[in-house]
Amino acid sequence: MGYVSGLKCRECGREYPVDPIYVCEFCFGPLEVVYDYKKIKKVLTRKSIEKRPKSLWRYKELLPIDGEPQVGLNSGFTPLIKADNLAKVLGVRELYVKDDTVAHPTLSFKDRVVAVALTKAKEFGFDTVACASTGNLAHSVSAHGAKAGFKRFVFIPATLEQSKITASLVYEPNLVAVDGNYDEVNRLCSEIANKYKWAFVNINIRPFYAEGSKTHGFEIIEQLGWKAPDNVVVPCASGSLLTKVWKSFKEFKEIGILKELETKVFAAQATGCSPISVAIKQGSDIIRPVRPNTLAKSLAIGNPADGFYAAQVVKETGGYGEDVSDDEIIEGMKLLAKTEGIFAETAGGVTVATAKKLIEQGKIGRNETTVVCITGNGLKTQEALAGRTAEMHHIKPNMDAFEEILKKIGR
Amino acid sequence: MAVKVRIPTPLQRLTQGKEEVEGKQGTVIELINDLEAKYPGIAERISEGGKVRRFVNIYVNEEDIRFLQAEQTPVKDGDEVSIVPAIAGGEHQQRRDL
């Protein structure tokens, strides 16, 4: 009853049945889900989507499940905010923020991918789910997994911010802090995944998990009134989100929901971890691994799994890649908060600051429509702003003290 | 003395279970083609049309050949060549100081 015809190697095209596998046995390329678009076209239309509940599952035919959704029934369908105040500061006509800071239940876009991954894990019959994470994924696997009744193993780099650790522990998963960076945690998890029959959402479930990111893109199109933007700016860690946002646009075109598609896709990274934007700027097909050094920890993947494909999408669509310093990231976070009232995590600062840079460079046109993808909530990484926010006013409990302050503020 | 070539687990079926085999000096691509003579089927797993596959990393003395002379990187007797599947883009990256 599903719409998935199988898995296919992105490199050599070899086909595989739908199984918890992720790498081509022959050439080691990544596997991707293949759909029967002709069949989907008959059932998925603007009208049929609009009648459904406001969650990411309203696009379920384009997600890799066989039965009905089982996890994250309230996830997705986050607001697309028309960001007029920010547009004014940046000097562009039309700007939108796709706001996954309010994703349900753990306030990042990972709630989308995990909803899909855990539904698939149920279909495969796993009783344990696991992940390697820089934080947001840990929260989402812990929370969605608790609600869905899975045993959970969550592996994080031990250097993660305390607030992100607490926000996992509250759901009582088996949380394992590993002495090493994300790439090292991932490597360990690949070994664990070979030995234990668990659903590692970003390893053996990856082809299915990654598809969940498309819903971020489907929603952008729907919320723009079934139109594609001129530009979309996407933060890159592994590069997967960027490739999937583009895939979602192309799929809507493929099944006739979108009439026209001329979107340019832009990659945003932190300069302290910018293997993808550097390759794009150099016009190179080679993603040179780096050792991450940035306060945008949720983007700190030095050896990005989908880096090559992300760079290809950028090239194919006529977009560009840029990266920004830690200071620019902080300024980006503050700018989004004080203009649009949205407190994004550091990755959001990366995206806003990169968009600003691309506009100043003329890479993003001032008269065009641009969407910036904001993927996680700032309340999770407050440490990043310590000592870098505006100061509060501290007074004695009397009117004189207060009016003294008012004079200083200049009102 | 020959070139030492380290074979990853998924390809050891083609080398009769050997983790390390000997290769001939020349360039990396010549080395791969020479391995094919001894271990039929191995070359197409590693390369296609004279190019190393995107998700296979090859290191000569711990340095990624993409940052040397790629397929034309020279290898000589005594050198160590490692063949390492990237596994979905590098999550199995070889342990080395970046």
C-alpha cells in the first residue's frame, strides 16, 4: 500500500529492497529511497493536502512508510513568518523565516526526521532506537522514543553544553557521553550499529530518516501559497537538510503541485566548520574534512556525509555557499531576536548572518523572495550568549531608583 | 620489498581473507589495476573508468590521495596504501590528524 518502490545507490544506481541498510554493497555509495511518483500524483494534490491535519504527515505519500504514521503525529507544520522587520534591516523586499524553533516536541527540525525514522523503525520491528548526536537529535530521539515506547541509546560528544545534556536526560534514555567530537562519536556508533540490532536513526535508518527533512521544504511551498521562493538559505551540518529541501521542491514539481521551480539554494556554514561552503567557493568537487572549531555546535560536522551532494545542489540551482565567524553568528542570533522576536540557536545565527552576507554580496537579489531556514531553538544553547547580550538594569526597590534608570535609558 | 596495501573488511572476500596484500609500484591507478590481475573483481569495486569511486578513500602513507595527485599519485616500494570505504560520505573516516 506504500508508494516506495525500493532503495537505490546514489552513485552506481544498484537497487535494493526496503531494509534497514544505508550503504551500497558494491561501491559504498549512500542509498536513497525511490518512490513511484506516477502513483503519488494520483492521490496527492493541493486539495488533498489542505484537508489533512496540520502536521508533517500531511505529505505522507512522499515519506518512506508503508502503513499509517505512528510517531510524531503532532510534529511539523511550523510557522512560515513574513519577516518584514528583518527584511528592512537587511534591505530586501520579501523575506520569510521558516521557524522550526517551535517544532513539536523538542524545538528543532530533528523532530521531523525522527518522526519518520521511528515510524519506520516500528515497521521494521525494532525495539531499540539509537543515534549519534550533537544535541538536537538526542533530544528528539529521547522524546519521540519515550512516547513511542522504544528503548533508547543516545551517544553525544562529552563536550556538549550542559543544558543540551539535561534536555536529553529528562526523558531518561541511556545517554552515553563520548570523549571525542561528533565525527568520532559517529565512527564509534557505526561500529556499534554493526554489532547490535538497533535502529540507529542516522546510520542504518538514515535513508528513511533523511527523507523527513523534506517536510520542511514541502511546508515552505505550501505556506508561500503553493509557490517556490526565489532563494532559500539552508544551514549545513551533514548537508542532508539542504539536499532534502531541494528534493522536496523537485518532488512537488514532479507530481504537478508546483508549476514553476527556479529556486536558488544557498548553503550556510560557520567559518570554524565550513567544508561545504569552502568547496562551493573554490568550485571544487572535493569536500576537504576539517576539525570543527565553532560555537555553532549543532553544525559542527567536520566530515559531512552529504557534503558533496549539497555542493552539487547549490551548483545545479545557481546558488552559493558562505560562512560566518562566531561574532557574526552571535550578531545574527541577536538580529533575528530583536527584529522578529525569534530566539534561534546558534545555527539560526549562522543562517541569518550568512543571508545578510549573501545579500550584501549581491548573490541574493534585493527584489526577490527569500526564505531562511531556522532549524532550532535558542533556549537550548543559552551559554553561547553568555556575556554577549544587552545588559539588564539592576535597581533598589523604590521610584527614585527606577526614574534614575529611565533617565539613563533616555525616555 | 613491495607496496603494502591494506584491504578493508568488505573487500577481503576478494583477497582470500587477507587484510594486507602486496602491490606493484607505479601510480595509484596502476596499482589498482595490478591488484585486479591477482584478485579479480577488486578494481571495479574501488574504481570506475580510471577514477577512484567517490565513496572510497585511498591514503598513501596516511595522506588522502585527493590532496596529492589523485589517481596519478606515485607509490613506491615500502609505501603504505590504505583503501577505506567512506560509508555514506566519510563517517568511517580513517584515524588521522586533520
